Amino acid sequence: MLLKEVCTASVVTCGPQTTILQAASLMRHRHVGDLVVVDDPQDQGVPLGIVTDRDIVIEVLGNGLDPAKTTVGSLMRKPVVIANESEDTTQVIQRMQANGVRRLPVVAHEGEVVGIITLNDLLRLFVADANSLLGVMTKGQINEQHSRR
């Protein structure tokens, strides 16, 4: 399945100069656990990195850094691992595994962010597919029982 069909299009972005305090507030108000850091936050922009709520806790709070002075640019994971909207989910899973990441910004042909794909998104997709396959198997068994009476 193509990423443009399954990625979350409402990705939340910020610029590298955003403070950790601003980033945490943005995460809270938008109900997300990550921000894609882009070169131009006024537009969708090109992804530069990702900052997660866990990064904030472990790297900023855990190290006693001032969240009002620390920027996401100093914290973000880079180089950012990205996916293209025209890629298949199997390619993305391989890239996640190879790079040890759980989320990837999804970009269009020009390189601008158009979404995000997470491990949770992919698990939801595959669990739904597995349930559909189970339904096929169950229906087949029922059909066989009715036809052999």
C-alpha cells in the first residue's frame, strides 16, 4: 500500500529555533507526541529533523537543561530519515528497521512535508488486514459447513 494512502496528513511542524517550552506547548495543544522540524515553519517546508516528547523528557528535563532556552534545533534527531509519499509500506518498514526509528516524515516530490507515518499507523493497518484475513477464513469454514450437510 502506498504511503500517501495511509500516512497521517495533519503533521505538526515547527522551526529549528522553536524553544523546547514552545514545542511542548504545541504538542499539548495539538495532541501529538512528536514535531517535525522544518526549514520553513510558515509553509510545510523541508524536514530537518524530528523531536519527540520522549526526547524532551530524556534529553532536556533529564539533563537539567532550561526548556525556555533550549531549541528543538539543538535536540532534534538528524539526519532525518524520510519517506516519499509514493513509496510502499514495506519499503518504509525496512527503512524504519535499518535506522531504528519509529516515525518518518512523508514528503512529496519537491521534498516538502505532506504527512508522517509511525509504527503505530503501520501496526493498525496490518492488524486490520489480519482481521480481514481471519474473516475470510471464518467465512470459508462456514460456507464449507453449509455446503456439506
